[in-house]
Amino acid sequence: MTGLHPGQLFHVGVVAADLDQAMAEMSRNLGVTWQAGKPRLMDLCLYGEDRQVEMRIAHTVQGPPYLELIQCVPDSPWAEPSAGVHHLCYWSEASAEVCAALEAAGNRRVLGKPGADGGYFQSASGAIIEVIGPKMRDYLTAFARGEIARPGR
């Protein structure tokens, strides 16, 4: 048992082929507004390998749970657009233990270094769960509210 429950759902991630178009459509259809979406070079560990990846990510101001849009990135967990949910992000006070429990249950870590207290975990059926701790939850909340800017902006 991982210890995650629906009350800890923080955001729902969607991968878009065209981030600007997806933001405009969701704004029009759902009445949401967005924070960020500008290109940013990020140091990530993908499939156990350290890489620098240019990412475009936007979060709704409204939430939680927030909506997260990610521009497609070749050869990554975000390679293909998803018309629906790409991943579910949960936060936990015990994020390192939750990550270990997900790996022990047979889920593959596809984002994050082994033993890290956050990351993406993919099940055998393809479902992806993201785990974040309180520090990242608080940072993303402040960012989505426009209280802080992402580094490199």
C-alpha cells in the first residue's frame, strides 16, 4: 500500500502537441487561466539517465487540483500528446517512502533518480503516477498563484 489517497491529488497532467493551442482551448472551454508556458532547459533523470531537456510547462492558476500542460518532448515520458490524462500527481508528507512503495509494487521509475523523494512511476498497464513532497507542492502552489517565478525567467 502506497499511502496515497484522492485528497492528495495535486494536479492532472496532459501532454500537448501544441502547448499554445491547448492552453487557448482549455481557457475557452474550461474558463481557466495559465501561469508560464515558456521554454526552459531542465536537468532531469529520465529512464535512469541524466539529460538536459528543453521543456514548456504551464499550470492553471485555479486549483488544486491544478491542470498541468506539457509540450511534447521527443524520446521522453512526454513524447506523445495525450488527449486525456497523461499522469496524476500526488503529494505526500512521506514522499520518499511512497516512492519506495511504488517501486516495490513493481512500478518503473521513469523520472527521477533512484531513491529520490519524487518522480514519475509507470505501472505495467502504462498508468503514470507522479509523487511530490511538501516542498515541491508549496513551490508549485506559489508559482500557480503568481507569487513566484520559475528559475531562469
